[in-house]
Amino acid sequence: MAKRLFIDLDICDEKCKECVVECSYFYHPWNNGITELREKASYMLICRKCESPTCVPSCPEEALKKDEVLVRSSMKCIKCHTCVLACPFGTLHEDTVPFLRSSCDVCAGRAEVPVCVGTCPYGALKYEEMEENPEEGIYLIREKVLAHATAWKRE
């Protein structure tokens, strides 16, 4: 079983107004890699995947597109948060639509345990041997990253 970074979105959404963890991402040290992972996990697990999403046409720069999962082009996004306001379910959050984009590499080659894990004051991040477990709401969102969320499912 492989060690993976684990993000509990339920804890993030309940306790964090804005993510305060530190990140050691080499190319953008001022831009937190966890934000990018939270955005991806939110789109995969929490977004209601509307048949006719109001967030997509609300974007003045056409930065959002609906595939199987909502996708945001960070090169087009101007961080106006119109999509956040347009979502009728409140599943898009202002703090997970960053203007600058970094990509978490789970501190590969820089730390035995990702820096963010030790700096999260609420225990929403862990680094341990874990596997995907859909029955418990734990999903693989990237090769070395798992996320937990109380996912909404269409009936």
C-alpha cells in the first residue's frame, strides 16, 4: 500500500475560511498547492454536475467548461468569482478559485512528509498508507492524492 496525501474536504469546509497551510512548491512558493488540489477534489466530489450549469455561462472569460468534471482554465480565469455567485448550490468556493496556479507534487524529493500536513491546524491533511474507499467517501483524485468528502449523488 502506498503513502498518499489525504485531504478531508469536510474538515476544510467546516473549519477553514481560507487555507493557511504552508507549501514548499518550488516554482510558486507564494501560491499554495493545496488550493489546486482542493479545487480539483471539489469539482470531482462536491460539484452537483448540473445538466445546464449556471456557473459556466456566467464566466465573462469562458474559463469554465463542463466535461465529466467541471474544468477551469487558469490562463483565462480573472478571479472575478462570478461562477461562485452563479452556483445555486454554493459548491464553488471563493478560496478554491485561485488566480495563480501551482501544482502540488506532494513535496517529491524535498520532504519525507509533505510540509502542508504539519502546518494544517485542523488535521484536515494526513500522509499515510491509504487506498481509495468509495464506501467511506475516499476517492483518488491524483496518483498520490486522496480526498474525502460527503459527496452529493444524483438519484
